Amino acid sequence: MTDHLTALTGAAALVGPQLEPVNDAVVLIENSHIAAVGPASEVRIPNSAHTVDASNHTLLPGFIDAHVHIGFYEPKQVLRGGVTSVRDLGWPEKRIWPLVDASRSTGFEGPTILAAGPMLTVAGGYPTRAGWAPPGTGRVLSSAEDAGPAVAKLAEAGACIIKVALNPAVGPTLDAALLRSIVDAAHERHLKVTGHTFGLEELHKALDAGMDELAHMLMSPESIPEDTIARMVHQGMAVVPTLAIFSGRGRRIAIENLRRFFEHGGRVIYGTDLGNQGPAPGIDKGEVAGMAEAGMAAGDIIRSATVDSAEWLGLERVGSLKQGMDADVVAVRGSALDDYRALTRVDMVWRKGRRAR
Ligand SMILES: [Zn+2]
């Protein structure tokens, strides 16, 4: 079999884990991986390579969206929008695990899919009565003894993280002991725990339990007190903002909370809650605009969706343009480091070396 070589030329590329800008770069794709990346003066393009002119573009690692409900969209639409990996945070097992499996193949017409499976909750709690959620989107636990077996079952099925629901606005929530048992059981299996979290009381409960991540910025329209922000950062809790689903006053407050969290050095991981109202498939305009409004530079936004996200999700083959990595590459029109709005001008997309746009 002859190797399939593609050389992307003429663009600026954000290279390696530092996202170092290289002008007039070459990204050489060999089958499913990156064979070489660097300045045109240093990367030799073999005669057999098919060349793609990407001048006036920035080449980025494919975006990772750490909060989606992929079942609401054609995976292809998401990929064509520049998102090459997604993490699904709530869907029935029967439907999500086959998608996760299918997405591993190079020929899959969509992003690589990781998933939490169903959210853990209590009887009557979110999302068991949520209009958007098909039956099986939540799994009901009754006592702390249920935590270990529930987490074990999800881990064996292939869950990449455990998702919990802490939304007292629409029903009862996991109590402190049950939440603690879930977190402990997950950590024993080297899985993190993320939570849909409404209200400062639930946020404090989550911090007490050692929960690792907020699946959205705090859902209630409340300013997070300074000492709580400091505690989130100190405990290493990451935030997946999903600003795209907030609107009006709630959005302004969420952006302000994100601004202070980021200023304190908090870990921000790009995610939109695709499937909920607001975000569009692909790199989302409202999400990146909100992150920019919160004081994140274009480079910070890119990092949160690539290098930092890959590290947080434990993905070793994606997240940076580097020799040997999967060729998940996005070309956006213009200079992405100078203008965050360029991030949604997606012109070309490759996933595992296959062109999707
Ligand atoms: Zn969600």
C-alpha cells in the first residue's frame, strides 16, 4: 500500500503544545497522522504529496468540545464546523456507546466521541423530568451504597467521566454523603466527576465532595464569592463554561464569574452544551465571543479547546500539531491569534488525516 501524503502549505500554524505561531508553515499529513510540521524552509515536501494551498489561513489543532449531546445532531455537521473530538455529557447508554465505538474508526464521518453515559441523580431529580432528555439520560441512585456499583458499571461500559446532576431548581439532588461516595468511587477508578450545578449551596457541596469539574459555569444567576473562586482554583476544579446556553442577565453573570475564575488562574476547558438551545454545531460563535468578553485572549480560547482540553480529558493523540499526533487539523480564514472571530471562519477540516471539509 502506498502512503497517502498531503502537504498543507502557505498558512500560519500554531505548532506544538505551546501553540507556537509559525508563519509560512508546512503541515505534512501521512495517512492518519502528522508526519512533520514546521516552517517551509525546514520541512521537505515529498514529490508524491498532494498539496493544499492554505495561504491566508491559520492552521489549528481540531477543537475539542467537552460538553455536547451529540445525539441531537448529525456528527458530520459538528466535524465540518471544526470540532474533531467531543465529550458527550448525558445520553442513554443504548444509544451513546455504539456511537462512541463507531467514532473510533478513521472513516467515521464525525468527531471522535467520548462519553459519560447517563447522569447520576436521585428519584425525581434532574434530568429525569427534563423535556429534552430521552428516558435513560439520568440514572437514579437511592443511597450511598448504590454509588460504587453504578460507577463500576459506567466505567466498564467505557465512560470517560462520571456526570452528576445538582439542580435543586427542578427537583431533589444527591445529598452530600451520596455525592461523596460517587466521587470516591470514580476516583478509585481514575475517573473524574463533572456536575451540572445550580446554586452556591450545591457548588459548596461539590467542592466539599472533591468534584473535579463544573459541566457549566454555575447555572444560577449568582455571583460566585471571591473565597469560593479561590477554593475552586486551589482544589483544581475545572470549568467548562457553556456560555452559549446562557442569555441576558444570566449570561452576563456567567461571563463575569468566568472572568474572575480565569483571572485567578482557574482551568477553563472549552465546551458548549451542544444540543441545548443556543450553540450551533462546530466551533460556536457565542461561546468564543463570551470567552473573549470574559478576558480570554484568542490564544487562551484556542488553548482551552485543544492543548489544555486534551490534557484534562487524557487524550494523548490529539490537541496539538506535532509530529506523530493524529492529523486533526482545522484551517480558519485570517489570523486566529489576533482575532478570535477568525475561529468560526472554518474553511478546511481534517480528522485522522481524512478531509471532512
Ligand atoms: Zn448538557
